[in-house]
Amino acid sequence: MRVTRPQIDALASAIAEAQAADRPADMVLHRFFRAHPELGGRDRAVVAEGLFAWLRRRRSLESAAGTRNARLLALAVLVRDQNHSVRELEGLVSEKDVAWLREFKGRSPDADPAVQHDVPDWLWEKLAAAGDEERSAMTRAWLQPAPLDLRINPVSADRDAIVAELAAAGIAAQPTPHSPLGLRVNGRPAINRLPAFTRGDIEVQDEGSQLLGLLTHPKRNSMVVDFCAGAGGKTLLLGALMRNTGRVYAFDTSEKRLANLKPRLARSGLSNIHPQLIAHENDARIKRLAGKIDTVLIDAPCSGLGTLRRNPDLKWRQTPESITDLAAKQRSILASASRLPKPGGRIVYATCSVLPEENETVVNDFLGQHPEYRLVPASETAQKLGWDIDAGDFLHLSPHRQGCDAFFAAVLERRTEVPV
């Protein structure tokens, strides 16, 4: 579909606002669209797709363009990433811009590998531990938009029936490769308008996030804590996996995030979920449950680098210093949560990061300081669940291997007897 002059102008303005803002890209877009109510649905799609394309390829685009001028970068995105021809843009932009675009098409970005893979130098260096082939595959995968994944509510819905219902609404969906509850949807339909959504039979949830909930493997009538519940995507999955029995405590320090859980909880029909606002990881509510919990899920606050297909701005907003701060917070959260499980109870520690200092290092340091816990190989639960995933001691998920967001998870079990 041809682009229009107002769409070009709007994309340039959105890029300029994102350049000046220290906020998540989705927040920048939300404010931009509120400030420009004249933009229609197609206009907004062009702006959103263009802005995220620029964020994904920001470094190589700016290197080839030789400028940070927002208007020229908008034109570069349209030609290089969105496949609009220079001829198509003639008459919509100035002759000077057309001449610049013709020259730009012949340019290449700097040969530096971090530039060509569109990541900052510090992140390229940190990823070296994974090996050259893995690092290149991972960063290339981050340059592609993420698919739209759904999760069915196993208490109320059947996956095949939902596929048929979506097809009747003109929406094509296929079962996800690994999660038995997941569907991958073609395109970007308005899911929240579907009857299946409003009656709580489906939720938007990446397959990797679904697999984390499944790895927790909660039993019916058990006591479970989602320690960093957020808006509750995994909380709802845990409650459904328990078939609406037992109790799931949804802890979070943000009242706003827990408020976002309420309408989702109402749609789900679950009554075994209990949101709990806590002041910090050492809140009295946590102490009261010490030694009583069967399973704890910690989806720890992290850099979010595993979600760069969805949130490409994170690679430009995170820093080595922020990673250090996050790792300290993760250690504190894990130590506090470790008081909750009863003997034989388990913790699933997880992040959507690919960096060892947020993952294996945090877990290994914890085990060195807490002999009452042992590492349970993630492969044990993966095999029990019948996953076709090569898990070892830890679970590693990635977009170039499993097609989902990148996640890390470790299963820790409280010993019934502490070794001497």
C-alpha cells in the first residue's frame, strides 16, 4: 500500500519524539497518538511499524544514513525496511530528499559487527560468551517482529475449538510448536474484540511465557506464589493449571500492575487467585507465608533483552550499570522468596534476559549461600511434560531456536534435610 505525505511527516515526528524521550517506545507512541487524533488507523499502523523498524535497525540505519535527522531516518526506514521505492516517494518529498534517498540506497553501514547486528558495543561484547554463531543468530532474530501468540484457558476452552472459532472470524491461527495451550496468529487482528477474549477463553501470551508457567508444574490444591506477578499473565496460567483449586498468591510492589490483573481475572472465571500488594521483597505478608508454600514462581525484574523483537528500544535504554543494579535486585528477591517454600517445595527462578549475570550467576551464587536448596535439572520437568526442547540444568528459550521470546529458568528445590 502506498504511503502518503502526512504519514511520512507523522513518522518523522514520532522518531524525533522517541529520540528525545527516555521512555518505553509504546509509551511514546501512546502519547504521540493522543496528541494527534487526526491520524486514522492506517496512519497509525504506518507510524507504529516505522518507528519500531527504526528502533530495531537504529544503529545500522544511522550509520548508513550518516545522520540522526529524524526526517531523513523516516525516509530511510520506508525505503530500506518497509520496501517503498524512491520512485514511489517522488512528489511526496522534496527533490533534495529524493536525491538524498538515491544516494542513501547505495550506502552500506559501518563494517563493525555490532553496527551490522544493530546492538550497542557493550551488549555485543557481553554476548560473546555464547559463541560467535549463537551471538549472530540471536541478534539477527531480534531484528524480526515477534508473532502474536495466544493462550487458551484450559479450564474453559479447547484449543481446536478456538482455532475453528477464530477461522470463522477470518483469523488464521496454528498451534504453537511447544506449548499445548498456545496458538500463533497470522497478522495483527484486534483480539480484544473477539467473543473468545471477552468470555475469558483466550489471553495474549508469548509461547515462551507459557512454557515458564508450565515448567512450574503446579499441583491441584497446592499453595503457590507468583512473586513478581505484574499484570498477571503467568498468574492466570498457574491458577488455570491448578484447575481453579488451591490458592495462588499474586505478589507485586506496583498497585497499577495489580490493578491491570483485575479485569483479566474477572474474565478468566478463576477464584483461586489472590492479588497481594507488597511494599518490598521483605514485606510482612511474605513472612507470614514462610515455610508454607509448595511452589514459587519468580519472574524477576530484568533487562528484558530477551524481548527485543517486541521491545527494541530496550537495547538502547539499558546500560552495563543498569544490568549490575538489576542483578543485585534479583539476588535480593531470590533470597527473600527462598523463605516461602516448605521442605520439598520448589522455586522456579526466571528472567526474560539472555545475560548470564542475570541468570546462571544469580542462581549459582544463591546455591552457594543456601545449602538448603538444590538445583533440579530443568530437563526433568521438560521430559515429564513431553517437550521437544533440549533443556539441561537450565531452560534456555530463544527466538532463533524455539520461535518465542528468550527466557531463562532454573528449578530449585528445598531439601527435606540440609547436608552437613
